[in-house]
Amino acid sequence: MNVEVDGELNEKVCYDSKQESLKGESIRVREKILEILEDNNDEIIYYNGDNLMGDGVISSFEILNIVSDLEEEFDIEIDAKYVNQNFFKNVDTIVEMMQEVLGLK
């Protein structure tokens, strides 16, 4: 939505509205991801490090299960380049990966 102010169009209102919408969607996506992670392995949610696999919190089999659940929940296919431990270091890297896959980033 553009707003005319003193004869000039104000595009900031449109940009701010879109940013708010993306922010809200990102929050909903994060919440859904947390539910999926907790359903698969609740230790992931409470993990504070940066190497879920290396610290023995998650296995490669669990990553595949999580990927499958994410694909089903969001009705997408996650490219194989995202299915590695670099994108599964902790909750934040998983959420960032999904935001990228979903075009929210």
C-alpha cells in the first residue's frame, strides 16, 4: 500500500507491512519447526552447543526423519544440499535453513 503525503507517494508503508508479514510468518515457521524437533528428539530443543551430531544429541537417521517431517508439514522438498550436519548444528541453524528453503530469508 502506498500512501500519498504532500503529493509524494510513501512506499515505506508498503515495505513495513511486508516486513511485518514476513516476521510473523518466520515466527510461525519457527514454532512449527520446534514442535517437529521436539516430537523427534526433545533434547534438541534444550541443546546449547553447535554440533548436535558431534555431541551425540542427534543421529543421521534422526536428521532424515526430521527432514521428512519438515517436508510433509510445509509441503516442500528439501534439496539434498541442506541434508547435512552443517544445517543441523542446533535449533537456530535448522530454523535458518528452513527460512531459506521457504524464501523467508
